[in-house]
Amino acid sequence: MHIGWHLSASGGFLKMGQTAKSAGADTAAFFTRNPRGGKSKTPDKKDIAAFCAFLAENAFAPLVVHAPYTMNLCSDSESVRDFSKQIFLEDISRLEDLPNQFYNFHPGSHKNQGIEKGIEMISQTMNEILTKNQKTTVLLETMAGKGSEVGSTFEELGEIIARIELKDKIGVCLDTCHIHDAGYEIADFDGILTEFDKKIGLEKLKAVHLNDSKNERGSRKDRHEKIGRGQIALESFARIVNHAALKNLPFILETPCKSVQEYAEEIALVRSLEK
């Protein structure tokens, strides 16, 4: 299996890749900029080129690059929507230097405009942004359902994708904590994937955020926990990492580990579940 975690790219991309490998990872995730801000520095092209060579030499799976949390394509504020679109366009452009990776984002919050309006805004913006020649696949993330979040059900994500013209440029990242908190029964993971296939299509499942949850199922709170220490049974994680439908997908840990060593231990735990 391919597994990694969220790292900081502040020290450079090559260093990030080397850190990931040192902990037993063969994929990774990072934010394109401050996750709660909008500014970003221009990447060093030499560093990116060295990073690309490193990924190829070490047979890394695609990375799951994360958009900042401040991005909201279905906000009730036009200025926020314009700002979010600007971030999106800039990130996608820069990722052309790091080709064939995934760009993951939270669909957004409709701010009491209603789910239908949120879906319309998100899909419309995707149709304005996505291009035939881009080398990055954009991923909608499954959400926990806090407040007015869009994307806490497979139906909502499926409806967004149905309205997007360039469907080969769009996919889904399934977050285990989020779908648990949204009310899905992870113990019945076969049932979850059957519903995913019906409402979205399994071919659109491109990556997994592997997270335990501090909350009871259906809480709609979104609070991550280390694998095996939360409300999702370790047996369920074993079924997930061994499921044939998820073979070769990148699994990304977003758990509250505080050091590279802790992530190395958690990666070893997850790998021990693999049959």
C-alpha cells in the first residue's frame, strides 16, 4: 500500500520528500500555502525538479496536495468567491511544475444559501477553471457536515461531478473521519463503497485520508484522532487498507501526531494491517 502524511514544505520540497521516506512513507500531502491564509511564496524550480526526480527514483505514489481552508467557492460573499478562484487558479498553474499529482479541496460552505446553490456555484467555478491540458487531477473531499458544509453525502458530491464538463480532471478524496462523522457506518465498508459507486462511481475515488475520529458516528464535528484510538475500530481500518477497490491509491494520515517519529510509528501500525 502507499501511505504518507501531511508535511510542511516550508523547508523545501526535496527535504519534505526525504523526511517522508525516512518515516517509511511513499506518498505525502502538503498545503500549497498557509492553510488559514492566502499568501504563498513562489516555489524554487530547481528544488521542484530535484523533488520530481526523487519521487520517481523512490516510486512514490501521487501526492495529495491540499488547498487552504480559507478557500470557499460557494460563499455568500462575492469577494470571498473571487479570492478563492484566484487561489485555485494560481495553485493549479504552479502544480504544472509538479505534474500528475492530486489537488484536494474542501467543496465549501453555502452560508445558508442552500445545498443546491452551493452545488451550482462549485460546479460552475470548476467549469471555468479546469482545462483539457492540465496535468493535475482535482479532488473534492468528503466532508463531515459541519454547519453549512457541502459534500457530506455522496449524493452531493455526485451532483457536483455530474455538472462538471471535464470529468477526467475531477475525482474524490474519501476522508474516513469525515464520513464517520457525517453518519456513514465504516464497519460496513463494502456497503459504503457500493453506495459511493452508485452515487459517484468508484472510478472517481482517487485518494483516502486515513483518520480515526474523536466523535461518535453522525456527530458532524470533524475532530481527528490517531488510528486505533478513536471511535473507528482498528478492524475497520484493516478492511479499508486491504480492500481491492482501494489498491494502489495514496493513503494520507491527518492524525494528531506531533513528530516524524510518531508518524513513522503510525505508518508502521497501518502497514502491519496489510495482508
